[in-house]
Amino acid sequence: MFGKNTLFIYLLSEVFITLLFTFRVGEDSLHSWIYQNFFKSWAGDYNGSVLFALWIILICWAVGYVMDKKKIYVKV
């Protein structure tokens, strides 16, 4: 699965992060809210940041995995 749909997965990660910054929860962005409440609150600043980044990578990898299993390939 690695090496397939790489451009699509890269663009997905960019769009996903942009959307997390676009949507608001109260006065915070969704990105900040998720980081503060799910990662920083129990893992601290440094480890929470690493876990948040790994969570983003896992989501993008899962989409790539499903696309590969369903034989969906985006070609440019």
C-alpha cells in the first residue's frame, strides 16, 4: 500500500488539517480543541503534540489502506 495514492494522501492531510483549523468549537479551532482535550490533557505538551501528529498520520494511513484494499488508485 505504501507508494500508492501518495499525492492523494498528501492532499488529504493538508485538507484535513485546514478543515480542523476552519471549524470552531467555542472560541477555539477544532484543531486546538481536540489537541487540548484529548492529547495535551493526559499526555502533556510534548507527548500530546507527538500523539496528535501520529493520530493525523493514522487517519491518512487508514484512508490509504481502505483505498488500496478496494483497488482505488488516483492517477495524475
